[in-house]
Amino acid sequence: MKPVDFAYHHPESLEEVLGLSRDGSASIVSGNQSLGPMINLRLSRPESLIDLSRLDALCGAEKTPGGVSFGAAVTHASIEDGKAPDPTGGWMQNVARNIAHRAVRNRGTIGGSLCHADPAADWVTVLPALGATVTLARPGGQSRQMAVLDFVIGPYQNALMPGEVLTRIDVPTPSASARWGYWKYVRQVGEFSKASAAILTDLENGLTRLIVSALGSKPVLIPKADAVLAGKMNGAAALREVLGEADHQKFRLHAIAIDRAVRQITLSAPPEARRAGSRS
């Protein structure tokens, strides 16, 4: 099947992008690894596409006083290969390494993944656990920021307003004592996960954050992450707190994902022994 006809724009500046997207009728792509197949299957029929892949300002990442600022068009492969700085000392690199297949990682982008908002996507799970924020540019030079956890508002739904463009993802640097765990269940390599959980514990900053995804909804923040980490509450009980007595039974794999992500954290392990992206 072939896509329906559409106009194709390849702007060379963010101002041009914002001008083209002003009325909200165009679809924005960079790696085009998610929208492209949907267009070919005619599940999506955009009137026009705006390609960001030539915008150098969105294709790089830079260190900031508080972490790393990633352009929305930074590819998974750039993070995997260490071409983009990793504020987590290896966690983001390991997560990127386990996204789909290398051909997808070569073109797929961190910003595109967030905008597509697949509830089973890796960055949709991991970036909220890291406390990442996004910058959304508007016509006229204005912009707004919000937490990634608030940006993904549902399955394949994000908080972009008409005319807005996601330009940057800012990831804070955890302390040297921070530890993390990430576990996702996939039937075979390259598939989207059936259940996933990510946890960051940063005792120096008094922070423990636990995120569960692939629930068929937006990522869920587990409110009693400290109790889960301390072994006072298992994954099933943690889900029950959020989903209720009846609903949590439908997500047994997610309870396992929580328990296994927590199990990955060994507080006595040196930074180079941190693990992420495990599969089972």
C-alpha cells in the first residue's frame, strides 16, 4: 500500500518550522520510524510533513550546569554510541542499546519517541524516572517547559498544543551515589515491551522515583517508591495502591517488572556496575 499524497517540507531553521506548523495541520518527523509505517499503511493521512533532520540545533546534545540538554532530533544510536553525553554515567546508553534494532536506532530520535507516546516505549518509561523535562517552542519565540511525566498524557497522546514543537529534552545529572534499575518484558528482541518499570534512587538528593509503563495508559508514578525499595511493599501491592484492588490483577507482568527493576539496584555496587535495560 502507498501513502496518500502529502506536501513535504525540509526546513533549515526552527523559525521556518514554527511558521510551517503554525496552524497545527502538519505532522512533524525526524527519524520517521513511527509515523512512516503508519502513513504507508494509511493509518495516518497527514496533509503535509515537516522534516527536522537538517536542523543542527536539534541534532546535538550539550552539557549544562545541571545535566545534559538533548536536541529533540538526537538519535537513539548517538546515545548508544556515546556521541551524546550521558548524564547518568551509562544508564541512558544501555537503554538506547536495547531499543528495537540498530536500523531503527540509526534514525529514530529521542524527541520523536516522546511525541509518538507509545505507552510501551523505552524513553517514555526511563525519562520520567530520571525527572527529565521537555521544552516546547511556540511561534513568536515563546516556549514552555514541563516534566516528561506530564508531557505524555495517554496512549499516543502528548501535551503539544497546535503549532508547538518539542525542541529539547533536559535530563538532570544524578549524584555519584545514585543507582537505578530498568526491566522490561519482551517476547523477542526488537519488540515493544509488554510490561516495564524503571526506578532511580538518589540518596544524596533524597530522591527515589519509580515509574511503570506499558499499561495502555500514560506512565504511572508509584507513590510509595521508598517502601518498595526497602522491601516493605512488593510490586503487586504498589500497583494496587495506584490501580485499585480489581484492576491491579490485570497487570501481573507489571508487578514482576517492578520487583525485578528494584532487584537490579545494589547500593554497594560501584557506578560502573550499574545495570539497565535487562530483558527476560
